[in-house]
Amino acid sequence: MSLVALILAGLADLFDGYVARKLDLNDFEKAFGVQLDTVVDVVSFVAAPAVIGFAISGGSLWAIVCIVLFMLAGLVRLAHFNTDVGTGHGAVDSHLGLPVTYAALVLPVVLFPMLFMGPTAFQFVLGAVFLSLAVLFITPVTVPKPRGVFYVLFAVLAVLFVSLWSWNAISMKWSFV
């Protein structure tokens, strides 16, 4: 169910900027909102995925090291984002590097087929997924901000994977370790 909560946090984050832009905020409130959003992002998209990863890692040193690197890269990425926003250098229509919020999309989608792997393969792939996200967080690639049809696509994926993970949790058919 923690993955369901992660998906729901991702959906909330997808629309929080839209809501904030609709409000008549003064400069202090806008600056406060940026900082608050970062704190929430650290908890929701860095700490929570790391806790989930640690819980399902089976004690694999490889996976644990990759999860720690994921946490460090996520923190660096968010600090860099806040610096760009604070100086006015942030891009309007794209992100530099993969936003940490994409962990809410990637992890629930990628972990589902991993349920069918053996423990050794699972631990290796789990580490590789966290390491890949870490690298993408700090690599200076341009990632377009979601617009139009992508909101619908993300919402459809969210409904699908909330359903799959909820059914999995209720049926208790599968186990990670």
C-alpha cells in the first residue's frame, strides 16, 4: 500500500503547481510555497521511496548502496532546483534532470513485473532501478514538463497501478522477499 500512497502523492504534486498559479499569492507566499514544496518532495519522493526500497531489498548490499545514492542524488537535485528558482534561472517549459517526483511513476510501474522475479534477480534489478533514477536526477538532460495529454496519461497510469497494487495488497498473493 506504500506504493499506492506514493502514486497518490505523485498525482497531488502533478496538480499543486496549477492550483498555486490560480491563487493570488504575494512574493513571500510564492517563495514559501517553493520551499514547502521541496520539503514535501524530499519526504514523498526521496525518503519514502528509499524506505520502500530498504524494506524490500532483502538486505542486499548492492540494493542498499544504490538506494543511498538515490537519496543523495535526490537531495542534490532538489537543492539545485531551489537554487535555480531562487535566482530566476529555472526553465519555464522543461526541467534540467529528471524531477524526483518521477519516482512516483517509475517505481510502482517497474516494481510490478519484478514481483515475478527470483530474489537474486529482484535485488539486482531493484538496485539498478534506484541507481538509474539517481543518475537521471543529476544528469543535465532536458525533461519537458508534462502538458496536455500527459496529464491524462499520468492519471490513467495512476488509476491502473493504484488498482493493481491495491488488489495485490488485498489479495496478499505475492511477496517481495
